[in-house]
Amino acid sequence: MTPLALALSVALHAAPSPKSTPPTKPPAKSMTAPSTTEDLASSTRAWHEQRLQRLQAEDGWLSLVGLFWLKEGEQTAGSAPDNALDFPDNTPAKLGTFTRKGNTATFQPAPGVQLTRSGQPFTGGELKSDEKGSPDVVQLGSLNFHVIQRGDKLGVRVKDSESPARKQFHGIPTYPASAAWKVTARFEPATTPRTLQVPNVLGTTEEMKAPGTLVFTVDGKEYRLTPVEDGSDKLFVIFADETNRDSTYGAGRFLYADMPKDGQVVLDFNRAYNPPCAFTRFATCPLPPRGNRLALRVEAGEKRYGDH
């Protein structure tokens, strides 16, 4: 986007025990976008299968095994305990040395360590971060690493295609697809350029462009969500709801929606999904902005994974 051990659940507002709030029944179908139950179930299943494929890819979030924040100056990396950056056990005892100078990071491999970058031998030098696009990825067998920038922080993100999380993945439980949770929202565009302060698990915030507000109705009550722009051609919604207390990921979920058409946006909560932090403590996830915490049980989309 403080250490990633930051408990994500504290990001949510204090709430009474889930037993005190009865489950909210799905909103009336008259408030949803047209779709047959069979078609919706089929399309949702296909979408979720693609989502799982991306998650389980060799460089997907399940392959993430480390995140190290760089200080100014030199820091050694490797699996030996005397390194400043304690890389996974399957890396050389002395992998090499990272050097940070401001927002620039370089890496010098240790003698005898053979690495590649973009398929070519990498003998050392500056590593482009992900700040302005695709970062330089350095490869060593099943393991790779690259530099990320989050505000004034520079970090090294480490992935391993042979990670236990990837090998032991067993799918994500979901609510049954329901046309009642495919809701048409009214889009109210911002009258002036607006940014939204989006918190993250690092304890900092990031300014993101907020093009407007989504207004929708569930069981006769109006709710509002503010989407942000993340560089894609869709609206990105980071939201929390009352199911986070007991059945969905505690720090909220993500949802993408198509850009407004004729002043309307379809919010298909059947496609609400868990952020990367639901699977690994090494991710740097954004958290729901204060105005995106719904006093409503959105019983649609992905449920909790494991004990998260």
C-alpha cells in the first residue's frame, strides 16, 4: 500500500455479538437485475472457478511466502539466521545483499548464487519496483522475489510455487448464488474530483480516486457504497458487512462492478471475494473505508477460508 502481524479484525468497528442480530433475509427479487436462477448459478460458478485458478497460479497469492521491509543501507538476505532478511529455508544460506537508497533498491547476489531476471542471468543491479507497473522479478528455482513500494515503504515480496499454502489449498466455501443479491444501484457521480482515504493493514492510508457513490436498496432500506478506481476498467468496492463477525472474512471483502451505464451499476454480491490477506499474512491489503461498512448481512459470495 507497522508489521503485517497487525490483526485485521480490529479494523472493523465495534459490534455486538452476532447472536444479537438475526440474519437478514435476502432482498426482494424485484430489486435485482434480471437473471434466471439457473443462468446466475452457472455464471457465478464459472467466475469462481476462474478466480480459484488465478489464486492457485504459480505466482498467485497462495505462493506468497515472505515480505521484508527494507531500511536505508545494506541488508543481507538468505536462510542463515544471521541475515538481516530471513528468507525461506529453501534459499541459499547467503543469498545476497539488498541496498536501499531512498526509493531505489539494488540487489547483489552472493558468490556462487545464480539468479535470472526475465529469463536472463542476473548478476546484480537496480530492481524496478511495482510503483509504476510490472516490477523486475528475480528467479531462483521455484522461488522468486521482487520489490514493492507502499507509500514511503520499500519491501521485498517473496513467492514460491512450491509453497505449502498453494499445495494444500482446498477451495473456498461460498453462499449459494442468489438473484436476490444481484442488485441494481443508482450511480451518483462526484460533482468535483474526489479522493478517498483507504486504510490498509500496514496502518497507513492511500488516496484513491472516488468517481461517485453507489446507492441501492435492500428490504426497503437504502444503503451507500463508495467505489474507487484502481487502474482497471471497472469500479472497485472494498466493503464490510455484518457477516464479517461470524461467517465471512473479518476484515471485509472486495467486489468489482462494471462502469455506470445510463446512471446505473449492477452490484453482483455473489462475486464478493476475500482479499489476499485472508490467505497470507504477507499481503498488504486495503481495508474498507469507514463509509463502506454496511449495517446489513450480505449473505452472498465467498465465506471465510480456514480459520481466517
